[in-house]
Amino acid sequence: MYPGRQMRYAEPMKRTLLLISVISIFAGFSIAQDDAVYSSWMKSINPSMTAIRAGIASKDNPTVAAEATKLAATFEQVSGFWTQRKADDAVGFAKAARDAAKTLAAATDPDAQNAALATINAQCGACHRAHRDGGRGAPYVIK
């Protein structure tokens, strides 16, 4: 028919496909960045837990409170991460861990501190079983 007319329709289609491709690339990059940030949060938890255990053993309540406050902030961020992924169980685990960390920060009795720490450990374990793959020679990945 009219070759020029066919060209007019092809150009917007090419631009639309290009735009979709660019958006897909940035979406993938954003998810990778989110995963890297999430991984850094996870890696910050163990040093805090170690410091808390040592603080409880030595009755160093200021250290316990400071590290528990850091944990509460981390678990708040973790909750936001899982909210974006619409993983309600993980959001619940993170919020329960956050609340236990706040309880831990306020506690001065070793029994209460250890009980709050056990709650945090239980929430971490449940979330890891549900949302983490890998380990034992393979890197951990979020499922």
C-alpha cells in the first residue's frame, strides 16, 4: 500500500519496545541493589548479637541496650523490605524480632534479656527457613 504509512506505525512501536526494555533493565538493577542492601543488613545482625551475648554475660547493660537498639532499627528496615515483596510471614517475623529487640534494649535483668534474645533468635530462624536458600559451600540467596 503506502510504504511511508507503515513506517509511521513502526517508529512508535520501536520506541515503546525500547522504553519497556529500559524500564525492565532498571527494575532488575533496582531489585539487585535491594538484595545487596538486604544482605548488608543481615550481615550486621551477627556482630550485634555477639556483642549482646557478651554484654549480658558481663552485665554491661549500656552495650546490650545500644546493640539491641541497632537491631531494632535493622529489623524495621527488614520489615520494609519484605513489605515491598508482599511476604506477610517475613514481615511478621521482622516485626516480632524488632519488638523483641526493643524489649531487650529496655531490659536490665539477665533473664529478661536472654528471653528477648531467644525470641529474636526464634524469629530469625523461622524467617531463614522460609525465605533463605544456600549455605554449606553455596552462597545464601533470598527465595
